[in-house]
Amino acid sequence: MNTESEKIYDPKTQSSLKNALASVQLTIFLMSLTALTVLIGAWCPQDSANGKEKVVEQFGADTAKLLTQFGITDIYHSPFFLSLIAMLTVNMIACSFLRVFPRIKLLQKPLPFLSGRDIGKLPVNTSVALRGNDQSALTALAVKLSGRGFKVATNGDKLLAEYGKFGRLAATVTHIGLLTLLVGVTITSWTGFSGFQPVLLSSHLDFSQSEHSKLWVGKLPKWTVRVDATHREDHPTGEPKQWFSKLTVLDPQGKELKSQEISVNNPLSYDGVDIYQSSWGLDHIILNFNGKEERLDLRPMGKLYAAFLPLDQNTVMLFSVRADGTIKIFAKRPDWEGPRQLAELTRDKPAKLGPVTISLVKVVPVTGLQYKCDPGLPITYIAFGFIIVGVLMAAIPHRHVWVCLETAAPQGVCAGNENKSQEEIPLASKVLYFGGRSVKAKVGFERLIKTLESQIASEFGLPDQKSEKNEQSAGEIHGKVNSSQNRKEHMLAGSAAGANAKDAGGDS
Amino acid sequence: MSDMQMALTNTAGITSVMSFWVFVASNGFKNRKELLVKIGSWALTLAFAALTAAIITRGIDAQRFPLANLYESLLWFAWATMGAYLVLAKAYGVRQLGWLASLTALLMFLYGSWLPQSQHDIQPLVPALVSYWRWIHVPPLIVSYALFFLGGLSGFIQLYQAGRIASLYTAIATVSLAILAVVLGTFTSVETAWLQILFAGASLIGMVISFRLLQRVDKNRGDLKLAETYDDVSYRCIAIGMPALTFGIITGGLWANHAWGTYWSWDPKESMALVTWLSYAAYIHLRVHRECSSEKLALVSIVGLLLTLMTYLGFNSLGLGGLHSYGNFK
Ligand code: HEM
């Protein structure tokens, strides 16, 4: 059986290298291998996401070592995976240019109108003997077909209708999308960078610690970002609601270039770099003990933050920072039942603990900033669009219907209902032959033809035919629509059931 | 859960059980077949309507789009399975698929109802899920999974109608073992490593044997014309499931980029969806190139069903979490 792609691309006339590169078997093999590799990557925790510890925890040290050795813990950066993608790319480019894109031309080639005899050879075909002699049945059929979305062309007593021609560009559109995606991803991986940095209030974010790929040829920005202010907003329950940071972009000389307050889902963009608010916390407090400043690191404790100051072997002082900025001071000893509150401290009210005066100098927050530069992103997004549209188009069935109005042939062998004996069709009357093909939705197409057949038969057909048509059950198709493949068999069996349209389509 | 919602969900569950048995019975009573099939379809339509109402009620009760945890996603899955079947039945007149579709919906109801109460209760969303992207990203995925399930199930019927009985039984056993692994992983504390081996081992060995057994044809069984119909149905399911999956994966990427600045992070669930996507891309290429018999394609669609099961339920229940572990409740 000859598909159109084979008509365009004839393997026999091509070199064996070209054949190998443009082979769809190779595509399927590579796709399956890629799927398997990704499956393994999904199963085994990856270094980049979880660090090595997760693998050791899950499989034990020995197995983890083995997995690392074989590159399975970083499979998406392994030479094996990258060369697999490279081979898929070469295969896709070869296929696209040799097999897929040339089809666009083919779409413009007009199809011929068919005679009743040829219609009889189509995968799905039928005929209706008409009552009258005029063309009204043909016209009615044309109207019905265009009502169902077919593009109809007529030529005298012949008609050709096509549905979903546009869908035939599916492969082209999808593959252009995939190639574009590769371009976008490659640009990003060669010139993009990303990273995360916790930045204290009044400190600067720079890009010196950013991550990028091995083949990187990009440039890091010279400008830096200063955190001017940062705070959090809470729900009444104490859960964090939103985090804010006011950022200022500074050039190397310290000139202010841009200022903006960011929050989660509301990043700052400057010079192709996006800076996201991704976490927030309190880092440390600075307290003044009788004139001596002391820095105490804070740790998150549930919804609050606390700093610990050991006084002696057994006693620990605990500074708990509330959301409103007040600090409660506790002491804790093993022989006490719980911590005891000693004093409360606010920005303008120092606390006196015996001989010691403690005052709050400042609470220093830290804002977690995520940044990225993704120069390929617009191209990637365009690619996404193409891919979505392409696969959608692939779901559109492509259908052809040919119709021909002819004077009934004496033997009635040209087409259609073989089980209809000759006498049923008066010689002088006309017969409407119609049939067609659809590869992607054969059964639906057979039902369509069947429906049209019974409609035409009841409106324009000979009376005896009409009753016969109406007997057909609307259930699963065992109907009278014929398949050219099994026609001889059916003539012998006297039945019009069964079809093997699998190979009959002639196009995809 | 409000009483209204409970009543509607139960109605959907009970009518889908009914429809399953009526469809099964229709195969037993040859002379009442038409009538029974009609009743079965009506019951399924009723179940579908009740479930639609149940999901809407849940959304109103929760004051949010009702697709945020595993239980809700199972309701959606059952809904999509029934809906897709009803459309297919109308377009193709495929009746045999009816009992498999109601069986699938029913299993999803059962699975859902066995989940702990915390899953049934309406709970506030974790911050990561508070986004309009949730209802752009998730429903197409669930719909695609449901369509891929129906595609695989049509593959089963196709094998039967093509007389590939030995291959069919092996494939059924394979899928059953995979489902067993998922169920054990969800409801028991069996070591997940064993379940992973059960799932992967059964799938691999079972499908290899099924492919081998394809040569054995029992000429007295089935109906080739129907085999062809189901071949077509299977292809339609996949051809429509594929854009839905593509849309779901890509919008997931857009969401991720919007939320934390990267559209792909090789998260396990993400990767698994890509595996499924690649395998159906392979199916489509096998299909348009026609180097493959339609029975082989049926088996490929069953491999796809296994991968879909893995992506949808397997990953959380077999202990391979990742970012999307909101489906995990243990
Ligand atoms: C990576 C290497 C790939 C190669 C070499 C390749 C090759 C081909 C070829 C030769 C065709 C047949 C064209 C025709 O006869 O109409 C085709 C069709 C198609 N391909 Fe690919 N392909 C590749 C990847 C993909 C991927 C990853 C997808 C994603 C879904 C895809 C989607 C499609 C679609 C939708 C069609 C049209 C199918 C139809 O007409 O129903 N391709 N491809």
C-alpha cells in the first residue's frame, strides 16, 4: 500500500544514510528509549533536585554509589541522554525536510472527480437509485455535506467534498514547534543563568554565584540589587500571607537604575533578569547589653523566631520575637517545669534584668531572592503554541467524499449495493453513487455515509429502497456500506456486511 | 461534605454499579440485549448527570474550583470516563465499551471512598495551589488520562473481537497486577520497593508475553468488523487525549514559570507525564506509518494505559512523590 509520504519520499532513490536518518522506525525506537530513560530519571531521585543524600537514604550507600557511577542520579545531564536528544533532533530534522514538509505542496494538488465505477472502488461506498431524473438529489447531498463542514466542489454530475484538509498540516506544525522548542531551550542553556540568594536587609544581591550549563557562553550582569526594605504580612491566624521586598537596581558606580517592591508572584524584571520573592525570614537580632552590642542568630520556632543565649551549664536565655516586633525574654533551667518569662522588650522600651539593661538595636530580616535569566523563553513559548495547535490538528479526521450521478448501468456492477438485483433498478432512472475515505475516523465516516444514504434514499429514492433502508438498525455497524476490499467476497456471500478498510485509505 | 453532595455522589456511585451489571447482563441474555444495553446506557447517563451535579455542589460548598486533592480528582476521572463513553457511544454506537467504562468509573468511586476522611472533607488549599492556573492545568490532564484509559480498554475489546484471546488474557492479568500494586500502595503499608517491582515487573513481563502471544488466533471468537470499530475508537480516544495531555503539560510549565520562574524542573511526576506523552507520540507515529498491525497497536494502547495508571495514581501510591505529592495523604 502506498502512502503519500512514500510517494514524496521514495527510499529506493535515496542513499542509505539518508534512509537511516529519515526512518520512522528509528524515530519510534529513539522515542521509546527516551521514554525509558526519563522513566528511570523519574524513579531515581536526581542530584540536581534533592542532592546526593536522598539517593543514599533511599537505596543505601553502596547502591547509591553504583547509581552515581552509571550517571543515573544525574540522568538528564548524562552524555547518554544528551546524545539521545541529539539523535532525535537529527532524525526529526531529516524526517521533516524529507517527508513531512514536502506534503504541504501535495495539499495544493487538486483531486480528480470520480465516475460511478471508480467510486465503487473506494473503501466506503454506496449508491441510491433515484425516483426522478433531475439533479436535486445531488444538490441535496451537496447541501448536507457542506452542512457537516465539508468543502464541496461540483463539476456537472460529479461532486467532490473534502473535510479537515487543514488537519493534514498537523505533522508540519507539531514538528516545527518541536524544532523551535529545541532552539529556545538551547539558547537558554547557552546564555541563561539562574540562582537563589538569601539577602539581608540593606545588603546586595549579585550574580556571582549563579548556576549555568557547561557550554555556557553568556554574560553575567554587572549591576547589583539592594534590599531597601522587606516585611511580611500575616493572616489573623499568624500564617504568612504575603512577603514583600523593596529592591533597587544599582549600576557598578552605585547609581540607582530602578526601584520596585516585589512580592510572591510579582517579580522585578530588569535587563532580561527576573527576580522573584521566594522565601522570607528573620535572620538575627542585635541587642545591647549594658552598652555592649551582641548579635544573636534567630531560628524559626513554629510561627515565631527565637534566639538562644546560654548563660551557664544549665541556664539558657531565650529571646522570642513576635510578629509585632516585641521580644519576650525567657529563661529556662532543667529543674523548672517550663521556661519562665523574665521581661518584655520593645524598640523604645529597654528591659532591666537585675544589673543588666538590655535594649533592642534591630531585628534583621532576610529575604530569599530567586533570579533567572531565560533568553530563549519567548521562542519556547512560541514553540508551545505550535505544539498545542499541531497535536490538536492531528485529531481532526481527514475525509473525502466523491459523488457521481449516472444513468443506472445495465448490470449494476459499477458500485454499491450488489445485493440489489437488477430488476429493482429501472433502466431509465438515475443512480447516485457516493463514497469516500477517512483514515483517522473510519467508523464514524461509515456511519456518516450510511446516514446520508438513508436520508437520500428516503427523500429521493425508489419506494422499495426506502423501506429497505429504514430497516437498518442504528446500532453497531454491520450495515450496507461496502468496503472495496471485501467486495468480491460479499457478492459471493450475498451480504454487504464487513469491511477491511485498514489498508484502503491511501492517505493519512 | 454536605448532605446534598453526599447524596449526589452516592447516586452516581450506585447508578454506575447498576449500569455495570446491566451491561454485563446484556451479554448473557441475547434476546433482551438491545433493551438491556439501553437501560445500561440510561443508568450511566444518570450517573453522569448526578456526578456532574455532585462536583458542582462540591465547588459551591468549598467556594473554589473543586479539583484540589486526590479524592476530587478521582471524581473528575470518573466523570470524564463516563462523559467520554457517552460521546463515543453516540458517535460510534459502541456498546461493549459501556461495561468497561462503568467498571472504570466504579473502581474510581470505590478507590475514592476508601480514602481517609480527610480527603473527603473540604480543606483549605495549600498556598502552592491557590492559583487560577489550577483549573487551567489539571482538568485537561484528568480528561486525557480518562481518554487514554478508554483507549486501552477499547484495545482489550479489540483483541477479543480479533480472536487474540491468549494475548488478551495476559494483558488483563498484567493490568490487574498493576492495579493491585497501586491499591496495596495506597491502602496498606507494604514496602513500596516491592510494589514498584510488582508494578514494573508485571508490566514488563506481561506485555512482552502479550506481544508474543499475538500470533495465536482463535478464529471462532469475535467479529473482525467489530475489532475494526474498536481499533478506530481506541485511536480516536488517543488522538483526542493527546492534545489534552499536551495542553495539560504545557500549561503546567507556564504555571511553574509564573510561580517560581522555571517551566520544567524534572520533577518525577512531570517526567512521568513526559514519558506518557512520548509513548503516545510513538503510538501516533506507528499509526500514521502503518507498519504495525492493528492488534499490535491495541497492545501499544494497553502499554499506554499502564503508563497512564503509573502517572496518575502509581507515582504517589508507590512512593515516588516529588512536587506533586499533594495526592499523597499518608
Ligand atoms: C523526534 C523525532 C520525530 C520524527 C523523526 C517524526 C517524524 C514524523 C513523520 C515522518 C510523520 C509522518 C508525516 C506524515 O506522513 O504525515 C510524523 C507525523 C506526526 N508527528 Fe512526528 N516525528 C517526531 C517527533 C514527534 C513528536 C515528539 C511529536 C509529538 C507529539 C510528533 C507529532 C506528530 C504528529 C502530531 C504527526 C501527525 C500525525 C497525524 O497525521 O495524525 N512528532 N512525524
